[in-house]
Amino acid sequence: MSAAITRRTLLRGTVGLAAAGGLAGLVDLGRVAATDRANTTGQLRIGYLPITDAAPLLVAHRTGLYPQGVVDGAKPVLFRSWASLAEAFLTRQVDVVHLLMPMAVQLRYALGSAVRILGWNHTNGSALTVAPDVTDLGQLAGRQVAIPFWWSIHNIVLQKMLRARGLRPVIRRSASRADGTVELIVMSPSDMIPALANGSIGGFTVADPFNAAAELRGVGRIHRFLGDVWRDHACCALLVHEDLLERRPAVAQSVADSLVAAQQRIGTDRPAAAKLLAGGYLPQPLPAITTALTYPGRAPGVHPHWQPERVGYQPFPFPSFTAALIEAMHGTLVDGDTRFLDRLDPATVHDDLVDDRFVRASLGRLGGPTAFGLPADLTRTEEVDPS
């Protein structure tokens, strides 16, 4: 794997990534790839989407957890779509990001980008939100449902849910109630609530606080938390460029320490974390952000002991999840090239994609795995139930 993605590699991968969520387009991508955005300061730049998934990156900045001189002191850069955030990361406009974990797989193995997962950014934190008139999943037949990106845990879990209910997801064709089909479309998270409100879509699945905000506004109802389908699944992972780990391991360790400390801080006082995020970092109202981090009195779903409504901020990337994710990606319908998956062995991807030595060290400095509610041996068995 090369240390830097080239303009030719970017152009070659444009069709796949654009189809999988909509990059800027061939002309724009060629322009940004040809522009020199070398980081001459040596300080790392943070990029994020305005969702509660980004909380560790943002809380670390807000509370001064990043060591001075390691991370740019300027406010992290906000992006409105996963595609634009990925483009900025690939062209090194930003250096540390939270990205959908299936998207990280795509970037490394479909586009050949030297990206590595430093650790998990969070677990759970997403839901399927439907129009108020939808009381049963079967009522989505003949309608459109929005997802944030083709290669996302949202798309993977949603399709498992639909198929378990006897529904069939389709792409680029109108859904049919008679045939039991549901059309999936990619949409930026910020556009989902307006589309649900005006009846353009029958539902959406995305990270919070958009699900909480839809309920607070009365335009949608959370049908099921995705954590009730795949227990404590990883949604976003923390991504860095491989050369950071190889050439500046001490810097990578300091970033990991900062982010793991931020995750622990969020877990200690979630309402306080919501206040830190509101206004300056996340544009959604404080009640929606607070609800997303706490969900007080929420009906827990099919598996109450899983606490599926609770977004978890723990950093350890379990190998069992990576293997199960690769297997699930094979069975997921996307609008794009999936041939790269044929080259992947689910049993070996984790060691190539993920470098967990920094997070292991960070956990050791903050009380060990049990301080984050993790098993002491850092192993687990995946639990998935879409029924």
C-alpha cells in the first residue's frame, strides 16, 4: 500500500466512490487532487460531520485534551456529507477524521488509499426513523428510505431488517408495494429531516441527533435503534493516514490518548458533553443533542439488556466485528463496484486495516478495559438479530 494516494489513483476510484455516495465529480476531484495541500505546519487537522458520532474529536478540542502543538488549535473543520469528508481526508486537507467503518474498508481496498483505523470512535448511536404514519416496517414497501452512504453500517443493518421482514431493497428503480420492494437512496444527513417532513421519503436511517430531532419536531418516529439489531456495533472509526503511524508514532499515541480520554469524559457526564457540543460544534438544538446522548425513559426495543438506544464511547476495535463486517458487506446491495470485496478474507482484514496498539496503550493509562465496560481480554462474540 503506497504511503500517499496519487491523482491517478483518485481519478481511477472516482466512479466507485462517487457512486457510493457522491463525491464532487470527476472535474472537481481532479482539481482538488492536483492541488498541493501539504501540511507544512506539522500540526494535525481535524475533520468531522455535525453528528454526535463526532463527539470525541470535538470534546477533546473543546476541553484542551490535545497536546499543544500536535493538533491545530483552530476549530475542527465541519463537512456536510461523508463523501466531502472522505475527499478532504484523501487529499490531506484534514488528517484525523471519524468515518463510517465500511467506508474505511472501501477507501483502503477499492481506492488503494493508505488509510488506517486508529480505533473506534463510538458504538451504536443510530436508528431507523420513519414517517409518523408508519407503524410497521412492512408499510415501507413502495416507498423510499434514505441512507447516508452506500458503504455504511446504516445500509447494512437496514437491509438486514428489511429482508427479515420479507421486504426487498432496490436501487435506481421505483419501489412497489405489491412486490414488497423499498427503494434506497443516498442523502446527506442534514437533508433527511426536511425530506421526511415533506413526504419525499418514508424514513431514514442515520446517526443522531437527527433521529432525536425528527421526533422532537414531530415529523418522524424512531422505529428501531440499530444497536437493537447489531449489539454495540461500530459505526464510525477514527481514521489517520498510515504514514502518521509509521513516521510519527509518538504523535499518533498522543492523539489516541486525547481521544480515549475524551470518550471517558463523555461517558462520565453526558448532559455536560451535550452542552459542550451545542452551538459551537453541532448546529442542532441542545434538547436534540442531549436526548441523543441520554434517551431518558426510552423504550429499549427487542433486546433491552443490549441498551440499544445508548451511544457508546469506547475505543477498542474488536477483530470479531471487522470480520463480521466484511462478511456483511458481501451481502449488501450498493450502487457501485463491489469487486474489491472478492479479494478480501474476513479473517485477515483486521490486522491490515486496524492498528490497535495505540488504543491498547491509552486504555492501560486510563484504568484498563474494565474502566470502559469492556471485557478484560478484549474479545467478544458478535450478536446480530434483525428479526
